[in-house]
Amino acid sequence: MIRVTGQDLTMRDGDTRADWSTQFARTVAEEIRSGVRSGALTWGEADQLLARLRVLVDQALDLTPQFG
């Protein structure tokens, strides 16, 4: 389960992958905007964070075997 600012991002049986991923992306975007608004992040840092998160998600979703 992922819980961010009180939001439960658990994928439930009725959720489609598209619905869940859309909600996840919106939550991440809102958290990053909140970080910029509060002064915890600059827009440049937010861009770097998103770029690194993309790499992390791509690696997590890579279906090719990593170990032989």
C-alpha cells in the first residue's frame, strides 16, 4: 500500500491498471507541487526528481530477467 498525505493508493480489485496509474501520477504531481509551494523544492529540483522517478519506475516495470 502506498499512502501519501492521507491518500490510500492501494490497487483494489475493481480498479483498472489505467485508473490506478492515473491516480498515482496525479498524487505524485500534487506532492511535488506541494513541495515547490512550501519551498522544500525548487522547480529545477522537482524536474530532476521526476526524471529520477521515471527511471525508477521504468526499471521496476522492466519485465526482462535481470539475473540468469
